Amino acid sequence: MTIGTAPVFALLVGGFHTSLFLYLRGRGGLEILIVLAAAALGAWAGDATGGRLGIDPIRIGDFHLISASVVAWAGIVFVEVLSILGPANASDRRL
């Protein structure tokens, strides 16, 4: 079984952008795991999108770094918007 370079680089790029986000935001918590997953999946999707469009000038091998970074940040922003719009704790949820 061989693992390609895209998932490995996606985890590295997602981890880097998650740690940068954590440094800029100044707080952590359990949502950081969700942010990491969203950033890694976003980086993987961004690599695929950059490969399809062929517009990324900075590449590491076959990995499209700029498009992967942009979509990773889109995943981070998406998770943060959902956490802001969601209830603050479990007692605030309505059924």
C-alpha cells in the first residue's frame, strides 16, 4: 500500500495553518481538532482544485501550495463561523 504525497502535504499544510491560527487567536480548546481536520481536508481539496485549474505558481512536486493554503483557510473560517453562530454550551440548545 502506497500513500501519495497529497495527503501527507495536506496534513502538514493544515497543521501549519492551524498552528498559525491558534497563535493569532490566542486560545485553544477541543475545537482546534475540528479546525485541524477542516484545514487538512481544505488543503487536500485546494490541491485538487489547483491541479484542475493549473493556476498555482508555487508547487512542491505535484502539490499546489497556494491553492491548498487558500482553501485550508476557508475551512478554518468556516469552522469558526459555525462555532460563533452555534450555541455557547449544551444547555442553550433547543430541541
